[in-house]
Amino acid sequence: MAVAKRELRIGLIGTGFMGKTHTFGFAAADRVFDLPYALTLRAVADRTDALAAEAAASFGFESSTGDWRAIIADPAIDVVDITTPNALHKEMALAAIAAGKHVYCEKPLAPLAADAIEMADAAEKAGVKTQVGFNYLCNPIMLLAREMIRSGELGEIRSYRGVHAEDYMADAANSGGFRVDPAGGGAFADIGSHALATAEYLLGPITAVMGDHVTAIAERPDGQGGARRIEVDDIGRAFLRFESGASGSLEASWIATGQEMQHEFEVYGSKGAITFSQERLNELRYFNAGDPEGRRGFRTILSGPEHPPYGRFCVAGGHQLGFNDLKAIEVAGFVRAIAGEQPEPFNFRAGARIMTLVEAIATSSRTRAWVEGL
Amino acid sequence: MAVAKRELRIGLIGTGFMGKTHTFGFAAADRVFDLPYALTLRAVADRTDALAAEAAASFGFESSTGDWRAIIADPAIDVVDITTPNALHKEMALAAIAAGKHVYCEKPLAPLAADAIEMADAAEKAGVKTQVGFNYLCNPIMLLAREMIRSGELGEIRSYRGVHAEDYMADAANSGGFRVDPAGGGAFADIGSHALATAEYLLGPITAVMGDHVTAIAERPDGQGGARRIEVDDIGRAFLRFESGASGSLEASWIATGQEMQHEFEVYGSKGAITFSQERLNELRYFNAGDPEGRRGFRTILSGPEHPPYGRFCVAGGHQLGFNDLKAIEVAGFVRAIAGEQPEPFNFRAGARIMTLVEAIATSSRTRAWVEGL
Amino acid sequence: MAVAKRELRIGLIGTGFMGKTHTFGFAAADRVFDLPYALTLRAVADRTDALAAEAAASFGFESSTGDWRAIIADPAIDVVDITTPNALHKEMALAAIAAGKHVYCEKPLAPLAADAIEMADAAEKAGVKTQVGFNYLCNPIMLLAREMIRSGELGEIRSYRGVHAEDYMADAANSGGFRVDPAGGGAFADIGSHALATAEYLLGPITAVMGDHVTAIAERPDGQGGARRIEVDDIGRAFLRFESGASGSLEASWIATGQEMQHEFEVYGSKGAITFSQERLNELRYFNAGDPEGRRGFRTILSGPEHPPYGRFCVAGGHQLGFNDLKAIEVAGFVRAIAGEQPEPFNFRAGARIMTLVEAIATSSRTRAWVEGL
Amino acid sequence: MAVAKRELRIGLIGTGFMGKTHTFGFAAADRVFDLPYALTLRAVADRTDALAAEAAASFGFESSTGDWRAIIADPAIDVVDITTPNALHKEMALAAIAAGKHVYCEKPLAPLAADAIEMADAAEKAGVKTQVGFNYLCNPIMLLAREMIRSGELGEIRSYRGVHAEDYMADAANSGGFRVDPAGGGAFADIGSHALATAEYLLGPITAVMGDHVTAIAERPDGQGGARRIEVDDIGRAFLRFESGASGSLEASWIATGQEMQHEFEVYGSKGAITFSQERLNELRYFNAGDPEGRRGFRTILSGPEHPPYGRFCVAGGHQLGFNDLKAIEVAGFVRAIAGEQPEPFNFRAGARIMTLVEAIATSSRTRAWVEGL
């Protein structure tokens, strides 16, 4: 007979793509990692009772509700997981925090940085644990990259080049919906945020930025047979200064025809360099300047058991983790943080920080001047 | 309230690497796919009660036992899943079949083809469903490749080049254990079987083979301080003839220093060609001879929602499936076959077929003559 | 008996790396292309008579001299080729122009844009033909890329990303010599100029820039046992606006550890995209958004006879042109321009233009403001 | 004034693709390498006086003739270079040898091995120097690969995989001309010979082969409106044994749709591995098993000055040699051999050896049995 673990009871609000992905994460994390809690899928909420009931059946939740406030109010729920549209995050998260729940929320926390900061403040005051979904950071290869940087293996880090480019808005006939909302929309907010998160994850705090936002498709359908003028960036670029002394650049684009997941970085140090692309998330290219003359070159390190927590998923290298595995790692980190075993991997404060940077780059672009003191 | 599905109750025998991987597969398949059954992790068996109890707790099974026969005997179990060492598969599978259970068994079915055939015969006679674990075949990219071949998109298929090379036996100080057992051991049996499965999956039946087995490391430690002479192949090569008229070659090596998962194929047709490597399992390289002059080249197709069942895991392309996701697809196919919704994806008959081919190549190598009529 | 062509008689000043490369170019161009002139290696000059005589013997020139003015004065010379250090270019080129010679000069024309403009003005006034060595532009793959852009095959061009990074200054113990001279030195001037040339070659005129120069290695040896403060950029970045409406970015770095020839670009249009790296100069990666769903991906086009003037070198594709072949193409273009068969491929005016852009980016970096009206 | 070198006077027979390529080689070798002779393009022969005169003008030869025997008879010629169709090589080469000329001949020496052996015998008896054109072997990266193998850097070499695949015969409407001649034709003779040359260059003598020739396109146009039955191989495969104890495989295909120059090898040793593709001839992929755990991977070594004779072409790495540069290296090696400075790089004996292997593989395929004692 299995030994019973204490339960951690999840209440999910929102059952779209990300809701489903989170559920995969809960299901996998429970088995892949030796977690301090058993994860129970307690209840799920959607806009109507029927939709919620369907999701409960499909995802494996014990109960369902058409009223998200019932999730908040349920004393048998420990963690509220919010995967609804961005504009709803704040109200739901603040309510959950007020009810003493730990809160897991998809990025971005809210359309505006000020709202995200308010959410982070509330969580810290209430003493609940929080997590924002930035799962690219959960990749064992990312952890390896950070360790190579922090340990000095690459020497003094001098420069950084980061990109996050996709093409889901490349078609001028795509209205863009909420993504092109002047308040909080744009490519840099939507996916440049990933590039920023990776940059700070690897090299530490950014202190100054110079931005360059470009609206390449000036007009898109308004969804009602007409057209509307677009104000947000299709492409956002930034020069960066890091506290460490390194400099760098970022680019975010949602009109990069042909790119599906060009989340890339290049890090150049005095002793070596690394490069990465999310399209090959199990590979890190590494140049060691200390290799013998005539034998130097960028090598491709394949993710394996030497790169924790890969070994939790597979005992042999070369077997490839996938996107959903990264979500399981994210869940595991959050659950351990709730148990007090480790700091929160990427809490609301970290999520708000990214939005502050996004806004600073937008401001810089508008004023055509560097923004410093970040 | 969730609508209740009929349950499919799993009994797992063996809790090592593959046991764990199967459990991941059950947990994920239940949520990723809209399966006709709810999968219940009913009971797990290992060599001792204690080990089994530990596995139950960690994997999430309802109960545990130190006696695998208790799994077979349990009327509340529908599917027996066998992930024990190869030598034990036959006894367990035959017992499970005799008890009317559906059986899921890791590859290879048994050390010898004759045993595997016996297992397939028994299953067919009993009318139970079976599944052998060949999860590379479950990749959406593999399905895409097969469709491009079968539909005629690549024209008449003329030649095939397949490889499965790794390096886990490259160190001469590695004893090899059961892997170098003269009865059923060797690189071709261990991993060449994957290359064979892929070849027939894509191009259909192989009818003739010419083999070339080489023992490159003639002596290995016997695990007791001495040495033993090695008889099995470190490298196995084969020429192939397919029923379709195409010809090809295969190579299996477990001493390919530096290769972690070089499961590769190249298919050349009159209108196009495709190539693949398992180390980049989300990519298919495709050449279309019909592209305009000066614009031709191998393109890299990234796995996406256009390639079912990728869309079950993620709504957007470029997000990368991983090894464990393939296991979930394998589980889903088996469960659907149990429900009668589709044929068994890779049943004991198919598993036995692979072993027949493995033995034919070994025979050919030993007799230095082609083996035909396969 | 061979039909005699009119001669074009070359006088070379400077016999270092680039002098040798130019000689390779003359020798090859004469045979690879059906040129309107026979190229005669008339005379070579170096600092001393002895050095020049040695070069004449090794390179195959008819005569030699220790006095470069003798080359200028020689009425039996039609083209003066200058491959001396940058600081000497202006005096030599102006003297050659004054003597009515056509002039071929390595990049950069002079340390400062004003000097380069003076050189271009003089050449135009004198009516002689000029050529600056930007041989990356002579690659058939570059010509293909430009044609795909200009013909509309890629649709409306929206964004550009260019890099030229190497690591020859990554070692802080490297003094840098003339390269770190505050007047005209720095990574952007040295190699960012290549990135600028490629950007304008492909997308047309740049109209505005925002620069970001960084000195990452603040102090280097002064070559006399001491140290000196470095003022020039180790890394230079720029945001770009093109006259066409497209926007883009560039980065130049000479401290990009591990990079030997990262001359790369990515061009994104509404109908397709192309990417390139000089380290694989025979390949163009091309994405066609019009490919069928499920079959899209970046394809690798290999340079071949469909991409002129590749066919001059080899009748079959896949045979790889090299760096020196590009020089032969450059020479051929210049010779044809002298014969009046085509415009000058990259004359002094074009060379001066690049330097104007380099200085604009430096100015922008210093003033922390966009520079427009370029 | 340049110091005069002794002349080596070239007479070229044949002015097609290869004739032109050889001329590029002579022109470049003279300048790139510090050769012991000045190379003089003395005379060129083609089928008619007019064709020959045209070639002389275009290629830069001093004189021309419509009678190849005039080249042989000319006392002012030291080296006869034969680039005519294969069937003519023997008569011309034997005549040149009889006249005491050094002979440079394109591959293959003759349609049949016996003829090639006769040519090698004659040359050795006459004491003239010979060279067969196998210029892939002249690549600095090939020399590096061989040194890594011979020096023990890769440990004991265990296995080899070689391919040479192209697609110039993939179209069933291509008659094939002399290439499909039953005597000496076929893919393995035509391009498998390159794969064999590379295999022996790297690993030393092959002692046994098992062949598998396949005619995939059974009928082709006969060039006169009808069809003819094809007997030669479109695809040839072979298992190999090397004298060193290593084993391997080869494949040659001229119907590999999409492949333009898939001349590839993989070498696996006990301490490391290397892989190569001619389509990226400036790169060697290298795995060092001695790299630290978690940092291992195949690295891409770029050809550079550390890899002689790259430095003769360019002082900086990453600048890419091309196909024609390899020809210059071939010429230089032959010229030095004539001067007695080094052994002949690839003489008629070596060329005949390759043909012996080609025929052994064909015989093995026909008899369906291993051929040993090679």
C-alpha cells in the first residue's frame, strides 16, 4: 500500500490552450519528481457550468463550476491557477491572494506593469507563494547555460544577443485581436517578454535600455469588416546594459515569416561562448577558447542526465525533452517553493519586473532616448 | 460534475526506467487524448513488497505487490504492462494472456524470435490486444514521413538508408551484462531492431537481407574480475530488399563514440526525398524535386498542428514534442485499439516480425549469404 | 594560335595578405571569365626593391620597384591596385587618379569619410574607373538574395537583421595596433562596414541610424610594455531605417569568442524570408510562405549554375566556391566596368558611402540620438 | 626584376569542364604555392584546330593544335594533362609515357582495371611521374582527418561509414550516355570511386568487400528515340574490411534525389569520432570522448591556417576554400613530386587500385559473395 502524502489541491480557472498545458504539467510533475505534496485536481472553472464540466471530464478534475469565485471561496483548494485572458488576471489573482491561496498565473500578469506590481505587492503582504509561467526558463539546458555563465567557465561575459521571433502576425489580414490593444499590446510585450526573461535569467539585472519599436503593418482588419490603425510594435528592438557590465541587444518580432519559435541567444565571454535556439531546446552550442589550436569549434551539447533535472525524465541522454516537460519542471519548482524547500522560481515580483522592462523599452522608443536606472 | 468514463485498469510489472516511462505515458495520455477509457493505475509489482510499495507511492498506483502473479490474478486489472528484463517477458505475457488480459510489453518481446512468435500466437488465439513499445514510430513526424511515401508525394521510392547508432558500449571496460548474451544479444537485436521497425513502418515489408555482424571489442570484463570473449555484434550492417522493389541498407552500432541517438533515415524517391534524425525528432528534412530551378533544396519541416497528433499536445507549431510525449501517443493508440476504435498500432505479431528480421540478418552474417523469402 | 586580346596592365602597390589575394583574383579572372582584356601583371611595388622583387617572382609580375610612385608614373600601367595600410590609401589613390589610372583599392578607402569622399570626387572628375574591395558582395548567393528581394519574390520586405562578428580582438592581450586608433578605428569601421555594405546591397539605402558603441576591453597593451586606454568600439550596434520603409538592426563585434566569420543576415518579407552566413557562403536558407501547409520550412539552396556567375567556375552544383573565387568575380566586374560593359560594381563613391554610414553610427552612439537624412 | 624559375611546360589534351578546371589549377598553384617550377601553359589540343585555338585564347595557352599527338611529340612540353573522355585516356597516356612525359590524367584512368594497371606499369617502368585527379583528397580538412586518425588522437578506429550520393541520374528520362556503358559504367565506378579513395586515404587498405549493386531504373532512353535495358548500378553498396582491423560500409548512388554532393564519411574510434560532408568542405565535426562530462558534443572545426595548406590561400580562418582551390593543391603536389620534393600524391598505381576495388565490389555483387585478399 502506498504511503500517503499531504495533498496540494489545485483549482484551475480557464480551460483553453494554457489551461490544458498546465493540467499536463500537474499530471506529469506528480510522477516525474518526488514532490513534497500529492497534487489533486480539485476543481476547474470556466465561463459556463457546461464548459467547466466538460473540461473537468477531459482534464480529470474532481469537480467544476461556471463561477470562478467559487474556486476562490473553496476552502478545499490550496492553489489557484489562472490561465484566463490577460485582462482578467489581476482581479482573479487579487481575490485569490485575499483568500490566502497560492497563485499560479500565466504571463503576462496584467496589461500594465503598475497592475503587475500591485499584484506582487499583495502576494508578498499576504505571504502566499506565486508563480508566473515562463517555462522556457525551466529547460535543463537553460540551467546549464546559467551555470556556465555564473561559474566563470565562459570567463568575463562581454556581450549578449537575444531574439524571440515568430510569424503568427505576419499576415496583414490577421486582426490581432487583444494582441494589438494599445494598452499592453505589441510584439515586445507578447513575446519580447520571453527574450527579456531569458536575458536576465542568464546575465542578471538589466540597468538601461534603448528601444526601437516599429509598426510594420500599419493597418489591420478591425474584425467588423473595417480596418483599424495599429499603434503597437510588430518588431521591437533594444540595446541593453547589464549591471554586470556586459552589453547586449534584443529583438522581438511577430512578423518574422517562417519563424515558429526563434527564441535564441548568444553569449560571448572571454573564455568561451554559448548559443541556443528554442527550436532545438535540447541542444546548447558551446565554444571553449581553451581547446587546443586547430581543434576549436562550437560543439553541440545534447541534454542528458548530467544536466538536472533531465534525469528525472529519462536515464539516458539524447532522448529529447519537449515543451510540456518544461511545464512539469515549472510546476515542480512552484510546489517545492510552496513546501518551503526552495525559493519561488519566478514569482509575481519577477513577472512584474519583466513588465517594467517592457514598458521602459516602449518608453525609450517613444522618447527616442535611453532609459536608465532600471 | 465530470461525466464518468468506463475505466481501463492497469497493472504494471517492473518499476525501472521503462516502468516509470510507461507511467508517464498513462498519466499524460489520459489528459492529452480524448480516450474512450479513463486509465486507472490499479496495481504495481516489483521483486519485493517494499520496492513495489515505494513505486506505488512515487508513480501513483492504488496498490502494490511483491508477487507479479498477483497482478495477473487480479480480476480488477484489464491491462498487464510488462517492463521487466527481456528474459522474463515470455512467462509473464503468456500468463497474462491466459488470464484474458490485454498485454503491453517493452521490446524485445523475448530473446529469441521463436518465443516471440509463440507469444503472438497465444495473444491472437486468446483474442486479447497487445502492444510492443516501439515509441519512435509514434512521432507525428514519422506519420508524416509515411504519408508522404504512401501517397506518392515522393514518387516511386527507390532507396533507403537507415542507421541506429549509440555509444553506450563504446567503452571496452563495460561488461555489457545481458546485452552481450550470445542468445539474443548484440547491437542489432538491441537497437538495430528500432532501425528495422522504422524501415518497415515507412517502406513496408523487407523480403531479403544480407548481414554483416562485427565484434569490434573482442573481450570485455566478465563482471567477476576476469574477461570473457564476446560473440555478439558491436556493429551490424545489412543490405535490404523491400517488397515494393526498393533497396536499402541499415547499420546498428552501440560503439559509435559520440552518438547518443543517431536513429536516422534517408528515403529517396523519384519526385523527392526525406531525411530524419531522432536527435531532432521534431524535424523532417524534405526535398521536393518539383520546386523551381534555382530554388530547390532540403527544407526543414517543423512538427506542428498540421501533423497529427501534434495538435493534441500544443496548438502552435515549433513547441517541440519530447520522448515522453511519444510514449503517451503509444499508450493512446493501444487504448483505442482495446476499445476497438483502430487496429493495434504495433502488436506482438509486429514485434515478433522484427525479431525474425534480426535473426535473419544474424544468420546471413554467419553464413555469409543472402537470406530471402522473409 | 590564340587570338590576341587588348591588354589591361596592372600595377600593384602592397604585397601583404590582400596583395596576394588580389593577385589570385587577377590570375583566376583571366581564365574563369571571358574578359574583354587580357590582364597583365606589369609591375609590383613594395617598401624596398628587394621585397618587391621577391613578390614579383612569387606572384608572377613582370617587374618590381621599391618606389610606389614609379608605378603611378609608368605609362605602361592602366590600373593601379592599392593594398597598403589604410592610412596610405588616399595619397596613393589621388596620385593614381591624377595620372589617369583606373584605381582598385582595398577597403576602407581612408580612415575618415571626408577623405574617402574626396577620393571619390577626384575619380569622378578625372573620369577613371574605381573599385573598392567588398568581395562578400560578389558571391552568387548574394546576387540571388538581392534578386529575390528586388523581384518581389519575398513580398514586401519588412525587417532585416545583420551581423558581422569575429574574435580576432577577443584576447585582451592583443594590442590592436592601428585597429584601435581613435581616428577611424573600431569594430564597426573594420568589419561593421561589411555588414553595412551587405545591408545596402540587399535592401537599398539606409536613411537613419541609432548607434550603440561599446568598449568592452577598456585597456590593451600599448606595444611598448605599457597599457593604453581604448576609446574605439569592440562591439557596435545599430538600429536602421531603410528608404524602402523596412527597418533593421546591425551588430559588429571583434570580440565574439569563437566566431571566425559570422557575417550573417536575415531578411523577412511578407511572402518569404532568407537567411545567410558567410561561414557557409554557398548556401542560402529560404522560406516560401506559399508552400503548402504542413510542408513549409526553411530550405537550403546550394549555389549552382542556376546562380550566375557560379557556372563560370563549375558546371555542376554543390561544388563550392571559396573566398578567393569571390575575388576573381570582383576583378572581373571591375575589368568589365573599365571596358564600359557594365557599371562599376562598387566604386569609390560606394566605398565613401559606407564610411559615411560608419561615422553616422559612431556619432549617434556618442550623442545618444538618432541620425537621420543619410 | 623577378628571379627566373625553371619552367614546367604543360600540354593539355581536352578542353571541357575538367580541362578548364585544370587550367584554373595551374594558374592558381603558380601563385598560391612557392613551387619549384614556373608553370607554363605551352599548348592545348582539342578535336579541331578551331576548337583548340579558341580554348588557347580563353585559357591562356601559348599555342594550340587539333592533333593531340602533336602535344605528345612536342619536345617543349614536360607534362601531358589528359582531360578527355575516359575511353581515350589509355592510348593518350601510354603515348605520353612512351615519350617520357609526366602525365596528369582525370579519373577514372580507363574503363577497366586491367587497362589502368597497364598504364601504371608503363609509367613506373618509364620512370615518369603521374597524377590522377582525386581532388577531394586535397582538402586541408581531409589531411586533418587523416592525421587525427593516424596519430591515435581518435584511439583505435573501429568503424567507418562512407557515402557518395548525387542525383544527376535520378531522372529516368536521362539516357546516361557513356555512364551506363556495361563495361566500366555505373554509379560505383563513377562516384563510388571517390568514396573508395576517401576510405583508403583515411583508414588505409581495404582487404575484403561484399557488394550490392542495384539497377533502380531498369530502362532509359537510348538517345535514338528508343529505350535500352540498363545493366549497371544506380546504387552500389558495400561492406568493407580494412587491414587495420576496422570494418565499414560504403554507398554510391547517382539517383539520390536532392543530393548534389553528398560525399560524406563518419569515423568512429575508441577515443573520438569525426564526420564530414563535402557540401561543407571547410568543416570537420569532431567528438572528443575525453571532454568533461556534461560538456561533450560534436564540435565543428572550421578550416584555417592551423590546417595546412589552408594558410597558403588565406591568413585568417573561416574564409572558405572552394572546389577549385583543391585543384590548385592537387597541381602543387604533383609539381613537387616531379621536382622530387615529395612522393606522388595520387599516382596511376593509386588510381588503378581504386578501379580494382570498384571491380571487386561489382564481382562480389554479381556472385553474391565476399571478395577477399584485396
